Amino acid sequence: MKAATVVPGRPESSAVSELPDPLPQPGELLVRGLLAGFCRIDRDVAERGLGALPPGQDRMVLFHESVGQVIHAPAISGFHEGDHVVGVVRRPDPQPCEACAAGQWDFCLNGRYTECGIRGLDGFGAQLWTIEPRFAIRCRPGLGDLAVLTEPASVVAKAWEQVDMIGRRAYFAPHRALVTRAGPIGLLAALLGIQRGLEVHVLDQVVEGPRPDLVRALGATYHTSLDELRCEPEVVIETTGSGRLVFEVLQHTARNAITALTGLAGHHRTVPFPAEMAIDTELMLDNDVIVSSVNANLRHYDQAVRALAAADRSWLESLISRRIPLRNWTDVFDTGPDDVKVVVELQS
């Protein structure tokens, strides 16, 4: 079989490799890979050395966003041939901490978790892959290969869940939400906000291309600066990873607002942040909360599957701006201003 492989931190090593077909262990599923989604973390693995190779390997299969079709399923697995499935990215460590043992490996305490295509495990950028049934997510019929959006949707599903849980500390009845940046994560965060019946605002600097239209097609409002925001959101889903922007946003939120950080800056840099002013004026006196949210567990994948199934299919299709054949998979690194979600077609 063919696969997209890298050596972390050595972008010149990125290649299409011929690998032996995987043999499923007893109880495992054998899956025909359909699409692998590209995100900034994949670039960080290939170019900046994020993550680590699987033990004993000199290369790693890239990509953590997946969708495939089951071609072998043991009778006891609960899956059937032909099912579309998505692979869970993070896995609990071999000697799980209390959080991992409770199925909350997204809150791993000892940091010895592994992640497919990132840290210690091969990813899903291969024409065939195997997976334990407990880490496979069955997709809703009719979604097809658009289920490649499940993993990023699970990340924002978790962020929204964190907002809900924190909101229960006191009276909390949000009406307005702000999402920063209209990338794939931001657009999916806006989708979940609309599905919750909120008035959603999306902030981005892009003035042309598909992103403003995708926001408006959801029924959300698109802004290119915070000065255009004529309201005070009670919820912020922050996807840029910019500390400066977080501080600016805090000055525009309502009292008791909750800001969920989901973005990684992707660079080693220091951002000036007037901490005392932010803590005293913007957080403490307004009862505001900032919470970070990373990765997802099975519950969030299930929430993502339901959200995607309830979404307009044509809108979801519009999120995928380019499909790149596996033989040219390194073209994913050359994203342009009109790109939203770029995926690799693994069987081409």
C-alpha cells in the first residue's frame, strides 16, 4: 500500500512510501482509507518536529484527520463491512493515569498519551489502516467521506461542552457568540453555535474568497475588525492562538463571559500581554473565565457526528476547497487564500 510519510522536523523527507499492507490483530478493523484532512498540526509535525516517531520506526505515516470504509470487521466488533469510520486521534498511555483510565485521555495527567500521526503512532494518511473498535467512530449514513470533518468538529464540540459546564457555575443564558477566524475549526465552531440557536459573529481579516460567504450561509455575521462588533458576546471560541487578540477580545465581551481557547500559534514567540490589567479589569471584575481546550474524547466525537449529520450537506461540501491525490500529497503545504479545508484522496 502507499502512504504519506514524514520524519518529524525534516520536511525534505516528506514522501509517498510503499509500505506492507497492515494485518489486523485479533478483534481489529481493517479500513480502506478514503480521505485525510490537513491541518496546521500536520505542518508542525513535518516542518517543526512536533511529536515523535513510533518506537522502532524511522518514518511515520502522517495525518490525524481521517475517514475510511471498513473492509474487514470481526463479528464481535459491532461494525460491518462498508461502514464509514473515523479514527480517534489521542490514545491513553500504556499505564493509564486516573484521567486516561476514566476515558478522558484528553485530560491526561502524566503526558504519556500517544496520538495518531503526531506522537508515537502512525497516522491515517495511508490506503489501508487498522484500528481497535473502541477507537473507531461510526459515521452517520449519508455523510460519506465528508465525515473527514469529524475530528475537527470534535475539538469544537469539546470547547462548547466546556463552555456549558463552566456556565453552570451561576446564571448563564448566552445569546451571542464570537468565533475568531473563519478557518475550518472556526467555521465548525460557528456551525455548532448556530445549531444551539445563538446569534453568531465571526471575526477574520479576509475580505474575499469563500470564507465570508460560508459564514453568511450559516446565518452568522462576518466581521473584519472588532470595531464592527456592535454587541458584547457572552461566549468566545478563540481559534487563532494569538495572545494579543485574546486580550483585545476580552475588552469586548459581556459580563460573566466564557472564552474557550482552541488555537495554537504554531510559533515560538512572545506576545505582550498586560496581565494585571487583563486580570483585574477584564476577568475578575466581570466574572469572566478563560479556559483552554485541546483534543477530544469519545463523547466529543459522538457530539461531532450528530452535529455534522444535522448540518446542510452542501455547506459541509463547501468547506472542502481542494482534494489532492495521494501521489501529490505534499501540495497540502501550499495553501492559498481561497483554501478552507484541504484533504488528501488516499486511493488516487
